[in-house]
Amino acid sequence: MRTDLDRRLAATLHARSGDDVDPAPIVAHARRHGRRIRLRRRVVAGAAVCAVLVALAATVPWQRPPAVPAAPAVALALPLAPGVPGALERPDAVGADPGVVHFAADDAIGGADYATWSSGYGTESVEYLNRARIVLAASVEALQAAPLRLPVAGSPTTPVDARVGDRPGTAWSDLKPDGLGRLWSVRWQPGDGLWAQLDLYAADQGEAVAAAARVTFDEARRCVVPFSLRALPAGARVLGCSVVLGTPEHDGFAEGTLIVGDGAGRWLTVRAERTPPGMEQVTGDLAAGPYQAARTGDGLLEMLVRPCLVDLFLTDRGNGYTEQDGLRVLGGYLPVQDIDRPDTW
Amino acid sequence: MTFEEYAFARTPALFRFARLLTGDEHRAEDLVQDVLAKAYARWGRISRTDRPDFYVRRMLVNAHHSWWRRRSSREVTVETVAERPATADEAAEVADRDALWRLVLRLPARQRTVIVLRYYEDMDDARIAEILDCSTGTVRTHAKRALETLRAAPSASLTGGF
């Protein structure tokens, strides 16, 4: 039974809990610092592995490893798709093939640690973490439907005319939630039947327009992940692809995702990420081809295929497929040989 | 659920909770940011638990208690009362809440945490014990001592008694 003090305490605490806050800057801060924490853990874990290897080297006779060609530096760019035309030549192909992005942004944005490339469902995009986003679509409606994860205050200015090279477009801006800086957006038509938008934290409109002018649409890149799926459910195909690449200082490949579905409402998501520290053991008794998988949550299957932790989402990021379907898909999971060389994936 | 989905949905509630634990707007912001950064770094694991929000709240409480232990001085942050009531009854009510809040702020960290979890989050003793990683008996002891302190405070009589 509640006493008078109970009631007063409840009223006092509710009155003192204060107003809601804008979560965007706090979430952005958490992502930024969370990545640093994760990186530090990997460095510590790597140092521990090195220490073990050094100790082993002191006791095991050394054999020189076979010579291998030097691996190219892992950059934020996707590998070329030779022979595949860019978006200017085939605007109708934009977002239609999850394995391809029909533009490049090698020189457009600097200073980012990670890039997330995505293709499928009618759009192609790259998001440079906490810096910029570029989206490409065959219609302005598809462009507008693409999610924007860069935090803004939500009060954009009225668009004004802007030219990107010799192409017409518009530009507008919105304050960052902390009020320190603006996100500038430029939307233009690089070619007939083709829409592009660049969002960039920039000093002014000129900087954003100049960055937009450096995006190229005359070549294609492969949207690749370091695995393939050899056993899709009947009637299913890959509908979407997304890959997160870091700079060499951030370990290169971070995460790759394929969305698989039948185009009629049934779909599932397979995600592989570099195994986070503390997740090196997955204890499961579910047979998935040559692997052992675990049911680690409602509609979530997980297995370890070094060096990646692989998750398959039947619900939340999927719908309509059974656990048996998921296990068959995982059974057909085939990792690449060299996770550090996207050009070989 | 992705980290972003969780964080955008739950940050306002975590922030209100942190305000009550710390009694300080800036400290609450620091606390929530630190805890969410740590949650991001291990989201793969947290998202697979039955109750991600429960897990994060426990991280937040632990971080607050660690900070409290590290704090060199024991000064209490007391906010100024910004609200100005329109009537005499409302004035008395606001004064009562203000006095009670100052007393809550003076409670030891664990006692205050129990009070906030019980009267703001409306948790039962079993869930509070899970968050604090202690027995329900310990929770009841913290609550009993906190309520005794609040009842015995001189300002209780000034504001009509508890």
C-alpha cells in the first residue's frame, strides 16, 4: 500500500526527470566513441595474440612462409566492375543489381574513417561515417526515400538553385543538432533519368557543390562482401548488398550484409562482421552444412566462420522464412580466402 | 534491433533516468554518452540478450556508482528551482517537491538509486536487485534506510511532514 511519502517521491522524481532531449547528437557521439573503444579492444586482443606468437616462436623452429604478392592497401573504395557501364550510360540499371554501384566517389570526400556502400531496392549509396552521404536513384521519389543517418536539427532551409558542373540542381542546408555547423545537401541530375544527392557537413554551399562535382558516373564498381551464399531458398535471390569498409588504420573490412528474398514478402538477412573481442566462441548444436550454428535469440541464428561472426536474421531483419530455411542458407555460406583484399572477393 | 534503433528510441528515457541518479544535467549527459558508447562497442552481444534496455540501464547504474566512488569530494549538486507557481497551493506543492528532491540528492548513491528505480521506474525489488547485482534483502535495506532518512529530515516538518 502506498504511503503519502511514496506518492510524494513518485511525483517529485517525475517532476525532476526533466524534458526530453534530442537523441541525435548523443547517438552520434556514442557511435564515434564506441568505434574507438572497439578498435582499442581489437588492438589489445591483437597484442595478446602477438605475445602468444612471440612466445611460440621462441620454442618452435621458424619456417619462412611462402612468398605472396603484396596485398594492396585497403581503401574505402569498392573494386572496379570492368566492362559494366556507369549510371550515365545505364540510368535504368541504378539500384537494380545489388552487386553493382554505378558511380564512384574516390576523390569526392576526404577524412572519413569508414564508408558504407549499399545497393539494391532502387538506390545505390555510400555513407562516409559522420562526414557525408551520396545517393543515386532513377527517380526523385526513390532518392527521397533513402534514409539519412547524418544527424541534423530537422529545420532545412528553402532549396535554392545550384549548378553541379553544367547540370541543374538545388541546394539547401540544415543545422547540426549541436548548432555547431551545417549539413549541406545538393540534389542534381547528372544525366537524363538519373538523380543524385550529396549531403556533406561543410562550411558553405560552394564546398558541397564542389564535392558533388567530383562524384563520377561513367564507371561501375562491384558491391562486394567477403562471402557468398551457395544455398538460397527456392525462388530467392540477393535483393540487397551492403558493406562497411574502414581505412587500413581501422582494420579495413568491418561488416558485410546480404539481403535475400523471393520478392513476394519473404526475406532474410545474412551479416558477417569481423569477430568482436569476446565473441570468439559460439556454442551451438544446430547443423548448418559444415558449420555448427546457435539459436541466440528470437529469429536469430549465429555461427563462427573465422575470422567472421555470421548472423542470420529471420525476423526483425527478415520475414517469412523458417529456421530450417535459415540453416540451409548458412550451410551454403562460403567465405573468401583473403578478407583483406576486396578486389579478390 | 540495431544500435541506432535502440539509441534513438531510448536515449530520452535514459537521460531522464540519469538526471535523477546524478542530479546534474551535464553529468547526466556525460554518463549517458559514455554508457551508450560502451554499449555500441559491444552491441553485438547486448542486442542478443532478452532485455537490451535492462542491460544498458545496469551499465548506466554501475557507471554512476563507479563515478560516485571515484569522486574526491562529496559535495552535492543542488539545482535552482526554475518553476514559478501560479497559486498558493501550487507554490506549496512545488516547495514540497523541491525540499524532498534536495533530500533525495543527499542520499548515498545506492540508496538514491533504489529510490529512483522504485519510485520513478516503478520496478519491484527483484528487478532492482538484478540491476544492482545484489539480493532483494539488500534492496529492502537500502530502501528502508533511505525512507528513514527522508522521514527524519528537519525539512519534512517544514513542508507538511512525510
